[in-house]
Amino acid sequence: MLIIKTKLPTKNLPIRRVIAKLFQSYIYTALDNKEHDGYKHSNGKLFKAMNFKIAYIENEIHAKYVALDKENEKQLAQYMLMNSLKLGEIHLTNTSISLVERNSKIKSPMRVGGFVSVNIKDGKSSKKIYLEPKSAKFQEILHNNTLQKYEALFKKPYEGELKIKLIEQKPRERIFHYSKGIMKAWFGVYEIEANSDMLEMILDTGMGANCMQGLGFLELINPQPSKEKQKELDEK
């Protein structure tokens, strides 16, 4: 995982609505064209083998980038070091980057949290309707989408068990901006049972829709100890 922290030359520039688009464009500039083109499933759907999240706070930008191919993480880091980080016409200052390994201790089931987006089209208006994680349709689409992504990226069907269980959902959605459009997602905590290749793919490419537009990024969460275990820990 590539962790990036940088500063804008002034506070509160009006770029919040386009920052995900600008960062996405920078990533594609640094990497091979195949990563921009994506990987096609047999049903025609395209998937990307990477994911990022980005936050803009006053005059600071915090971003995390992951990729299934770890060479892409290294390539992006080298590109930043040689060319500096530039978002559109904005040159950034005091940029710090670090590469960290986060997949070495993954075990099934793993517990992760993040803003996962799933949507369907309104048949009348063709507008996107964003679904809550607790809905059965969300869970059905998410499960199928994850299997299709695996098949597209690994060029073979997934063999093994895949269980994606919603543990917790925040009651209110958050609005995310991408270029001139908006996306909605609810923060959720998920417990996922799968083989190691699938677990790593989920962490390295995200889950759900809009994974290269600033959504779908998942971080490992330590499960809360049971009341009995917590009491035992407190007594030590």
C-alpha cells in the first residue's frame, strides 16, 4: 500500500468535488495503458486491478493507493519521486510517500470496514439508485460483482467459498464527488470468508462499484472481543 500525504499552497481551494478525478488521472498517467483500460469479464463488464481513497482537509491531502500488482505501487511511488505530485494545474508541496505491506497477516475470516457502493438503474429515468448495505439486493449484487472481478483479473473461475457478511452499517449515507457527478455510500463493516487469493484481491482492488473513483477502499478491522474475553483481559 502506498500512503501519500501532501499540502496545497493555500487552504480551502475549491477542488473537493474534483479531487478524486484529478488523482485518478495522475495514477493513470504514471502507469501502463492496460491499467487504464481495465480487465474485461466475459459479460463485457470492466474491472480495475487497483483502488484508492483520498481525503481533503483544509490544505492537506491524505491518500492511500493499493494495487493487485505490487509493481504498480512501486511504479507510482517512483513516478511521484521523479515528477512530484501534481493534480491538474496544482503543484503540491511537502509531499511524503511510504510503501507499507499490509497483506502479510490476512486470515479467513477477515473483518474490514469502508464505504462500499452498489447501485442499480431506475428503469424509468435511468438514474442510479444507491442501495444500503443491509438490503438483500445490495448483498446479492456485491457477491456477484466480487466473483466477476476475480474471474476478470485472474482469468479463471473462483473455486472455493465466498461469504460476505455485513456486521454493521452506519445509519446515514455519505456523498462522494467525482468530476461533476455524485455517488452515495454507507460505511459498513464486513466479515469475509474466502481463500487467500480472493481476500488479497478484495484488499488490493476494493469492493463494489466506483473503486477507481474513490470508493470501495477497505481496511482491516480487529474484531471486538467477547464480553468474557474482555473481562479476562481487564483482569490481567
